[in-house]
Amino acid sequence: PAKHVADVLTKELGWNKNTTYTLIKRCIKKGAIERSEPNFMCHALIPKEEVQEAETNELINKIYDGSADKLFAALLSRKKLSVEEIEKLKKIVADLE
């Protein structure tokens, strides 16, 4: 329900209920979610993976000048990787080739 969404955003982001409802209405107009009754139920119309891909592409283009390898290098330089993590990354790269 929209009330649950509002409660979570109030707790986690400090948003008030009106802000959340305004955002929900904008998302409905844009076709990202749909509303159903009773209780103003919100349902996503765009799969999470599609949103993640679009956001990742925007990040790469905006911050890394369209260079995925710059993003990858920045992420990898942030933390020491375990042998298992390195092997997973090698497999991902090998699968792309």
C-alpha cells in the first residue's frame, strides 16, 4: 500500500507523507507504477533489472564519460578483493569474450 511506502520513506529518508504521495502520482503519470484499490496499492510496471540497467548506463555516461572500464577500475580500487571475488570477476569477463 502507498501508506507503507510513505512510512518507509519517512523512517529512512525523513520524507513527509505528502512528498511520497506526490512522487507516487508522478510515477503513475509516467507509467512506472500502477495504482489499484482498495488501499491505494502500488505495483511496479518496470522490472527492477530494467531500472538498474538504465541507472548504470546513466552513471557510466555521466560520471565516467561513457567508459565502463573507468567505472570498473574505480569500483575495484575501493576494496581489497578476496580470491573468490577475483575468480568470479574473471568468470564474468571470460563470459563476455
